[in-house]
Amino acid sequence: MENELEPEVVPEDVEVEVEAKSERITLLKVPIDIVEPDDLSLLIFQLARRQEELHIVLLSVWDLLRARRNAEYGEYVRHAALVIPISKSIVRGARFLLKKRPVRYMPFDFVMRCLTVLDEHEFSCYLLGGKKRILLKIERNMSSTFPGLRIVGRCPSSFKRKDEDAVISAIRKSSPSLLLVGKGVRGGELWIARNAGRMGNGFKLWCSDLLDVLAGRKWRPHRKVFDIGLEWVGYCVRNPLRLLRFFPFAYYNFLLLVYKVFKKEGPRKENDGNSGEDGG
């Protein structure tokens, strides 16, 4: 037929960009992203090169409960570009309520995957939090392990409130692809939320005590122990007060049962590979 459309031919020298796949679901009114391991590196790369200020949340079951009761933290999670579950209980809850199976990542492995991607594409990183000697050791370790990654700045958590504007200005001028924020920073994870819009483009990640892990000063669970969901045993041995988390854990399971019996919670999908506009 004369009017039949010819299929569009893409020239061989033109690269067709592939979008990383992700799906955003909502569990107990808290968003969670499903990112398969094969898609994670590409998704991190796409986030790193976006000219926007973004943040990623590593969500434990305790964080999920906190997001439900704390409006400020809940808003922070909902606006995250990526909400990655790190608790086996979240995976179990999603299967129970939504028939979905999110992929759970060990925080250390997730951060190392981020650094690997940044290293491969010669992106940059800024370290904030912890003690000065810890940051110096991390910088040495990262420089030898990730030679393509540029460490564009570091600042210990001991800065005073009156110096906060100067610290934020230094971060903005350094324009890191990734800002790693660790323990000791006033406000904790919410320091990122409270200073949103002031630090420039790039993605921000609260890494809790992982700075000490990266410096080789703190214990982390074996991967096999993490995979079967028993990492909490090691944490409780080192800090018996963590046993008190049994009570919020019991409450979480109660909520799952209530939602299962009395409410219908839909998956609320987002498949565009950029899950930050859900309103983590």
C-alpha cells in the first residue's frame, strides 16, 4: 500500500537510552520502591546525573513506623527519589498485604553500589558527619578503592550551629553528585530535609553509622545472616536495649493484620524509573 508507514530506523551511531525500571508501592501509607538488582546501578547513574536536588531513604521497619507518626519525617520519605527497604519485615508485610515482593538491600552493599557507579562515571562525593580522623581514613580508603571517584569535601559532625550556613555553602559550591551524611549531625536524617533547597543538585543519602563501617571501626552483619533476616541478633548482643524494639515490631504486625482485615491498600504503581514525585 502506498500510504503504509515505514518503520522508524534508528541510525547505528545513535545510542538509545534505556530507562531503569522501578515500581513504587504504598505499605501502611508509606511509599516503598521495588528495584531489582539488575536495574539498581542504572537507576543510581540516572539519579546522579539529573540536575536536581534529590534524596534517597534506606527504610527500616522502625523508620516506616516513624514516617506514620512523625509528619516531618513522613513528608521527607514521601518526597524521596528512592525509598529502599532494608528490613525483612517490610518485604514480608508487602507480600502479606499487597502480594508484592520488594527487594531488600543491606545498607553497606547499597552504599558500595552507589560508590561503584559514581567511580565508573567519575562523579563526586562529599562526606559529612562523624569525627575528623574517621573522615580522613574513609577518604583514604575510598581513594584507593574508587580511584575514579572525586572526594570534593568533608566536614565532621562537630561543627557549631553558627557555622551551619558555611558548611551548607561549602557543600553547594563543591556540587557533589552524592552527599553522604552520617551520625552526629544535628537533627540526624532530618538535617537533609530541613536544609532542602540549600545544598544544590545531586542526591543526598543518610547513612547512619555506615561512616564508621566504611572506616573499618564498626561491626556489620555477615551477608548470609542479613539475607535470612537475623542481623538483629548481632545488634541486640552488642546493645541489649534493642530488645525493647519488640514492642513496636509487635505493633507493626498488628497494623498489618488490621489493614488486611478492614482496609484495602492498593499498590499505587510508578514505573517510569524515577520515583521521586509520589508526594518515600
